[in-house]
Amino acid sequence: METKFIALTVNGKKYEFLSGSDSIVGIVPWNETLSDTLRQRLDLTGSKEACGEGACGCCTVLVDNRAVSSCMTLTSDCNGKEIITIEGLEDPVTGELDPLQQAFIDYYAFQCGFCTPGIIMAAKGLLIKNPHPTEEEVKDALSGNQCRCISQYHVIDAVMHVSKQISI
């Protein structure tokens, strides 16, 4: 099987990987998921992998500003794409949290925190596409994220708060 370079920009930093056969040590196999690449190769462990089937939303990241399940996305399909993980939301200069991250703290929109990065990234994807969503649009955008710890109304309140602060 032939090998080729794939280039990703992750949280503003460029990476190149050689991709091809999974029998060659150090090469990103064609079937490696973005979740595995982020967590195991880049040590970006904020997004979690729980179901491995794209059903729970814990592994949600942004690919070209669109929320995707990284456990169902192949790294090789991300060649030339910009990926943002939960680690990439904070301001790189000041270290300040993204307003959405701060709202999750202010509105107690998390408990154990396992699913929180995925929920925040799904909400961020929505707010990029639609800065002023309705409550129903927020519920729809977050419908692929599962949480067993909290009431969803805290999450919805946090997202709606941020949407009211965004100026176009």
C-alpha cells in the first residue's frame, strides 16, 4: 500500500503525518480515527471517546468549524483541514477561557466533566454557524450529546447566555 503525507492544523498548530499501511511503525494507518490521532499522537485528551460509534458526542471536535464525532472521522479524511479541540478554545495570549467555557462554569452546566468538552464543542459549532439560535435550535444541535450527570437545562441556559452576548 502506498503512503502519503497528510497535513492537519490542530488548535492553530500545523502537523504532518505519514499515512498508509498499519503494518509500518509510526505511520498513521488509513483507518485511524481522528479521536485516536488527537488523543494518542498529539496528547490532546480533552475530548473523550466513550461509545466509539458516534452516538454519545463525548468526542466532538470542530473540523473546519463544523462539529463532528472524532471517533467516526478518519484522520486521513482530514487532510488540509483545521481542527479545533476543547484545548484550542482558550485565548492563546491571555489564557482566558472561551465565553462558552466560562458560561458552563457560571451556569453549573457540568458535573463529572467527562462529556462536557463534547457538549461545549457541539455548542461552539452551532454558535459559529448561528450566533443567535433559538432554544429549540440549541436542543437540536446538542441532541447527539449524552450526559448522565446533569439536567440539560443548565447546558441550554449557558449556551443561550453566550448567544445573547455575541455581536455580529
